[in-house]
Amino acid sequence: MELCDIVATRGARLAAAGILGILKKLGRDTVKVGEKQKSVIALDGGLYEHYTKFRECLESTLKELLGEEAAETIVIEHANDGSGIGAALLAASHSQYLGVEES
């Protein structure tokens, strides 16, 4: 079990680093003066849903990387069937892109 925890911790820290990269790209990694806009991160998967060690490590690492103030504006939610919804959104955005490309 200890080996599983080590691997899960590493995976959670890498996932948090990836999430931080996306938040930085979107400009949501800092809190602007007078603005407390929330960012919601929807995660899907059994690892996040059922493995408490992974979930806690991901959340604490994100808090560590962002700092207390910015971390308060981030909400992480479990999204059931997030993969299916993501695939549908990707297909819809790609079909719109094809329409623009043909014009």
C-alpha cells in the first residue's frame, strides 16, 4: 500500500502542476485587487473520486503552488461522465472550426 501512496502522490503533484499551468495561461493564478472571481475545475475519474490520498494531495499541492489567497478562488468538483461531456464539447467546437475554415 505504501508504494501505491507514493505513486498516487507523485501523480497528484504532477496533475496539480498541469492545472496550475492552465490557470496561469488563463490568468486565474492570482487574485486581482477587488476581484474574487471563482474558477471551477471539474475532474472525472475513479482515482480522484475514490482514492482519498490522491484527492487530498492534489488539492493541497494546488494550494501550495497558488498560495492561500489565490487557492480560495479555486473550486475542484468531481464531474460524473466528464469524459463524455468533454468529448462532446470538443466535437462541437471542432465542427464550428470546420465551418469557419470553409468560409
